[in-house]
Amino acid sequence: MPGIRLRSPEGRAWTLKEIVQGKPLGAPSHAMIIHFPVAFYIGAFVFDLLSRFGDFKAAPLAATWLIIGAFIATVGAVTTGLIDYLGMVPGSTKRTWATRHMLFQLAAFAFFVVNLILRFHDRYLQKAKISWIVLGAIGCAFLTVGQWLGGVLVYELGMRVSTAERGEAARRQREAAGS
Ligand code: HEM
């Protein structure tokens, strides 16, 4: 049965690493956190566009804060992603795709770093500069391909996916351990 698991299937206390991975919740914490950086990066790009095509004078400033928020959320995504990544067998198909996924997400991050550096001094402008919009568009393109690579990892290669049979076996193991 899905739900919060107070102890591991072997009946011991969870390690810190397992807690960060989301194992007590029965689902990867990476998948729970990634919505925040994704939404913030895309939101920043859209606000920059709005500042030129709409009438929203504070949009570039809002976008600047969204980028900073995205960086904070990226720390959570990178931490949870790396913990799962380091547990993968080197040279395996999953690890190869995870490496590609990681590189695209880090490239997206890098484009937004440059974006933030270029814009910070001019963040009170009422219209976003074209260079900010171009960097935002490239960053979002890398982000989207990175999301697809993450999706391949989960939905094609079954990374951190528990089948009904595996879930049932874990439940029996927990019951046998008396948790
Ligand atoms: C060092 C950086 C990263 C590494 C090593 C990494 C690793 C992984 C791994 C191993 C998975 C497979 C599922 C899992 O283990 O939870 C995954 C899935 C995924 N990752 Fe990352 N990741 C990184 C950064 C990010 C960032 C920054 C984002 C978003 C901005 C992101 C978005 C995703 C998405 C959307 C999936 C698919 C999840 C799903 O559809 O449920 N990842 N990543």
C-alpha cells in the first residue's frame, strides 16, 4: 500500500541518504522538487516576453527574482538528482542517459546564470532587453530537452519505478520484518 513508511523494508531506520531520496514517502524526492525550478525558469522567460508584448512594467524585475528562486530550487533538484545518479552502475544505459539529462539541465542553469549577470544591474527596466529574452529562450530549450531525457530515464528505462510485483514483494518484506 502506498503511504509514509516509518522504517525501511528491512525494518531498520532510514539513512539520511534514503530520506533525501524520498524513500520514506515511497516516491523519488527529485520528481517532487523539479517542478519549482522548471516553473520558475519558464516563468522568468514568459515575464520577459510579457514586458515587451504586454503592459506589465514590473515584469523584468519579477523575472529577475524568479531566476534567483529557480537557482535556489535547482540546488534541491541537483542534490536529489545527484544522490540517485551516484547510485547508478557506471557505464549502464541508465547512467548514460542520466549523464545526458544532467548535462542539459546544467547547460540550462548556465544560460540563466549569464542572463542574471547581464540583467541584474538593469533589473528595474520596464522592458526586457533582447539579449535576456534570447538567453531565456535558449535556457528553456535546454531545460525542455533535459526534461525529456529525465522522462526517458523514468518512463522508458524504469529508473526509481516500482512495479506492482516489486511493491507487493516490498510490502511482504515489511510485514515479515514487523513494521
Ligand atoms: C546534477 C543534476 C541532476 C541529476 C544528476 C539528475 C538526475 C536524475 C535522475 C537520476 C532521474 C531519474 C528519476 C529519479 O532518480 O528521481 C531524473 C529525472 C528527472 N529529472 Fe533530474 N537530475 C538533475 C537535475 C535536474 C534538474 C535541475 C531538473 C529540473 C530543472 C531535473 C528534472 C528532471 C525530470 C523532469 C525528471 C523526470 C521525472 C519524472 O518525470 O517523474 N533534473 N533526474
